[in-house]
Amino acid sequence: MKNKKIIFATIISAVLVISIGLATFFNPFKSNAKMFSESLIVLVSKSQELTRNYQQEVGNWNMKIHDNLTMVTITDKYLTQFEALEGDAKNLKVPNEYENIKDSFIRSLESEAASYIHFKNYLITGNRSEDQLSTDNLSLSYQYEQVYSGFLSKNH
């Protein structure tokens, strides 16, 4: 009888240890946060590539390789790509406490796209206030970027 109690206590202890281990290592919330982080990294990489490529085109415009009309066409092409990326970001599944991270990424994309719209308006009209609005929106985009980049540096 005493042996049965010892075996029963051992089995109960083993089940508890295994259950705690499984709960710790296979926590679905932890998994959701990790999945969100990995999905966000993919979107951020796409955003960085779009920004880098667009800025190369702006560099070509500055070097007079592109004229204003060509740059307007190029800007429209990139705006379409930023809109698609915004849509992907809005559809991103996110644990509730990281909603602000997702929102900061979306706002960063929106601000960058607004910057390009104002730059396009500047190219068309020559209005310097449009150029300043472009710069202001790009700065705002960078501020939003600090929120989600801080999250990614801590969680990946």
C-alpha cells in the first residue's frame, strides 16, 4: 500500500512538472507575440527596401538624371507600393498589448507616403511649402519608426 502511494505521488509530481513545462514553453500568447514580431520584421524589411529604392530615385533626380515629370511617375509607382504595404500592415494579426506597435508602423507608412505626395506636389507646382510638408512628414514617419524599432530590438 505504501509503495502504491509513493508511485501515485511520483506520477502526480511528474504530471505537474510536465504540465508546467508545457505551459511555459508552449504558451500560445508567447507564440502569438513571436509570430507578430516575425511578421512585423518582414513588413519592416519591405518598407526599408521601398524607402531605399525610392531615395535612390530621388538621388537620380537630384543629379538631373530624372526630370520632374519622370520623378512624378516614379513617385506614383512607389505610392501604390506603399498603399499595398499599408494594407498588409492593417491586416496583421497582433496581440492586444502590441496594438500600439502595429499602429506606429502603419502611421510611419502613412507619414512616409504623405511625404511623397507632398514631394510630388512640389515637383508639379514648384511650391516650396509642399517641399517643407514633405520633409515634415518624413520626420514624423521617423518618429513613429522609433516606437516599433524599439519593440523589435527588444523582441528579436
